[in-house]
Amino acid sequence: MAIPRDFINELIARIDIVDLIDRKVPLKKAGKNHSACCPFHSEKSPSFTVSRDKQFYHCFGCGAHGNAIDFVMEYDRLEFVDAIEELAGQLGLSVPREQGTGKRPDQGLSRDLYELMEEANLFYQSQLRQHTDKQKVIDYLSFRGLSDEVVEKFGIGFAPDGWDGLLGRYRQNQAAQDKLLTAGMLIANDNGKRYDRFRDRLMFPIRDRRGRVVGFGGRVLGDGTPKYLNSPETPIFHKGNELYGLYELKQKHRDPQHVLIVEGYMDVVALAQFGVDYAVASLGTATTAEQFQLLVRSAKQVICCYDGDRAGREAAWRALETALPLLKPGDQVKFMFLPQGEDPDTMVRKIGKEAFEALMQQAMLLPEFLFETLSNNHGADKGALAKQAIALIEKVQDTVLQNLLLENLAHKLGMNSSEDLKKKLGFAVKKAQPLNAKGIQGRGTPLRLAIALLVQHPHLGFGLEEQAALKRLKMPGVKLLGHLLEITREQSLNSAQLLELHREHEQKSTLIKLAQWDHQVADENVLLEFKQTLIWLYNQSIEQLYQELSLKQTLTKVEKLQLTKLISIIKGKAT
């Protein structure tokens, strides 16, 4: 089922891109436009601009560009359809579907999997209230100090013991069983016999950023193994791209100041029980680059919480290595280590919210943790320390952070300044690309100007009479102009809507460049300049047709009349 094009146009028209981006990346007014440091790469000076007139953003540093849909796709790492649904949700709209060719091969399957996962979630929640073994689960939740409110907030449920608790609900539905197998909720043995993956476990639904259940974490109630069992990778669940509790955090805090990343589901839930409701958990793996990007986009301060033992320190170091290339100016990462034998769950119960948050305030900043670890690893061997430090600092994209780390390293090595260090080691700090480095310079040809003006001001084409001369003009780019005139003649569009119509077009990159090209035409002169480009193109078509007819050895009666008329037109222009 494709999304109607009219709905997408309406969505872009109703979303103000400045308001949308400003909620995630604070913007400052800069003339007609708004600007900020780019959220997609590290830079010291703002080169990211957002135009309310065009409903379009562009970064002159890294080349990121697009409309509201593109921003949500890039910033929140969503697919096209998911971005549409996210924006529609902000406006309180439901996304219509129509029969068409725009369907992704797996779109229907994914929709079915989301529905089945939600059904499974409701089933587990109902078992917590109704199953004959519910009392042992309730006793366990009480023992862990979890209130009904927190259990409900996180949608915690119970997978009963037995091989067919969930399977039994679909005994007569082979298609649903096949999809549950794909979703990782069922397992098939070598003989093809199917059974429930999760049995006799406390169930934690894992939601994506839109609140859809994409997987589960199941915790054993007794001393069985494994202690935690997670959903496998599926078409809708990629554990390296999700964070447990992030959806719930965003529901509670629209713009959180900090986010605490911990290791387990129960840590997140227990912290929320005690009022520390801004924690998330990685899903049984080391924190990935995708997860870190989610974290730094969710809050300016990310606090990584680990056990204080050797394994915890090693996990923290891996997180640091992952984070270094991703940090942008203003991002802050800190490292918090708990006493050996403690985890966030036990710690917050032992000392309470205020004392736990006091420990968070004492967390080490990234540079402090980096150099403390290097010193512990290399001792007095300054050469080895410098070598490893430089290898790490070279990965840093944020020039401010890079210089700070170099200053720290120079101090560690007993040098006067980072400049001495750079000279001695031949270290070259990354330089930001100059503004307009990837832009189009100058006014260009009249044809390029016509296309640019039309892309940036689509109203110029609305109701304009058909330009017949363009159809016979042979010139690179004229076909694109004719195509744009045909689209804008029939409907009133803004730049963002026009570009959205060309998401899959072969000339998409050209249109995007022209959308942000500074053509140096003042607003009050746009209409006049556009008309003059059309006159120039008309004259070119006259000249071209005259040349073609003049070179012919024999002419038809119609062609002779055409040539006579053209000669008259050309003489008239000359006089």
C-alpha cells in the first residue's frame, strides 16, 4: 500500500521545518534564514542553514540537505515511511494508504510483524494478571520493589512455563505462526516442531522510537540460565539500533537534559521506580555507534554507568572508542563507575535517588577517563601512551574536543603546549570546509538560473501558459525545466514539496544543489529575472530553428513559410 502523494504534500505544507528542527537543534536567526552548527557532522562555526521560505535545510560543510521528511529520516534514523508516520503523528493525522506501485517488498510483512508483536505483548501482560502461576510473578515483582505503576509504564508481562503458551493462540493459523517464527517469538527444531522461545520469564517489551514493540527481553524468575534471553535479529528488530527505555524516556521528558545508559532492563526499571526516569539500556551488547548517536541526539549529556570491576572498565573503554568519532560541539559524555558488586538496581535501592544522582555528578568527563586509563595501562612509558593517545585523538571529528585532548596530552608528556606537540609529532588538526565549498558559484547560464528560480520559488510556474518553444529547443537541461514547469503550472507548491516529488528522480542531486544556490537575485527581482530567462530561451529556440532550416538543401512549403517568418522575427529584433 503506497502513501498518497497528495497526503505527503499536505504533510510538508503543514510542518514548519524551522519549528521542527529548532526542537532538536536550537536555531538562531541569521537574516532571512536560521542557522546552527550542523547536527550531522562536527564543526566549530555554524554552516547549517534552515529556510522557512523554502522549507528546506542545507549544510555547506558536509552537504546534508532536504525537507522535513529528510531531516527526520537522517536525525532520527528512520526509513521514509516511518518518517512520514512520525511527522503525521506530530500533527495528529493518520497516514492513509492506497493501492499502488510504491510498496516496499517487505512493507506488508513488517506491518504484520508489528501487529503480531503487539498481540504478543498484550498476551504476556494478560498472563501477568490471569495465569494460574501469576502469584509467583507478583511476589517476584514485589520482592524487586516494583510498583504497579512502573510495571504498567514499561508494559512488563509474563511468559508462562510450557512450550505453547503463545503458540497455542495461533494453532489454527499457519500464516501467523510463520510470521511469529520470523519475528523470533517461536523456534523450530530440526524436525520442524515449533515452540515458544520465551518460557517462564518476566517479559520486557522493547519499543522503537515510535513506540512499536519490536522485540522482547525475558528475565528468568529463578536461578535458571540464561539469566536474560533476548529476541534475535529480525526484519523489524536490530538490537544495535535500539535502546531499551528510550521511548518511555521521551514520553516522560520531551527535551531531557541528560540520559543515563546502563546495562540491564531491570536497572532501567528499578531506577525509574526511584524517580531516576531518564535511564536506557543497551540490548546485551557493547554500545554501538548507532546507539551513541541516538543518545547524544536525545540529550546533551550522556552518562555511561558501569560496574567498577575490570569488565566494567573494559566495557567503558569500548564505549569511549565508539563515542570519540561521533561527538559534536556541545556533546558531553561522562563515565560513572559503581562499587564492585553493585549495579544501578542494587545501588539506587541502597542509597536512594538523591545519593545516586550525587554519584552521577561526580562522574568522570571523557578526557579524564581517557587519560586515567592510558596512564594505568602504560605507566611511565610515555612513548606508548602518546602513540595510543594520538591514534584515538586522530579519530575525533570535533575540533574543539580534539584540541582539548591534545592540550591534555601535551601536559601529560611535559610539553609547554599542544602546538609543541603538533610540531613534534606532525599532527594536523582537521580544518572545517569553507562555506559554499560544495555550492554553485556565480549566476550560471540563463537556463540554470531559470531552473534554480523555479525550484526556489515554485509559485513562478503556477498558472503560467505552456512554453511551446521549449519543446523544440535542443539544450542540456531544457527538458528538466519543461518538466518542472509542467508540474508547477497545475498546482501551488513550495520548494520542499517540489523536491519531495523528485525523491527518486535522476536529476534529484542537481535540483538539491540549485535549491540552495545563491543566485544573487534579490527577492523583488525574482519574477522579472525569471521572465527574462524565458525570453532568452525563446530567442534561443528561434535561432536554433533558423539555423536548422537554413542548412537544409530542400525545404517543404511549410518549412519555407516558417523560415520566412523566422527571418522577419530576427530582423525585427535586430531593429
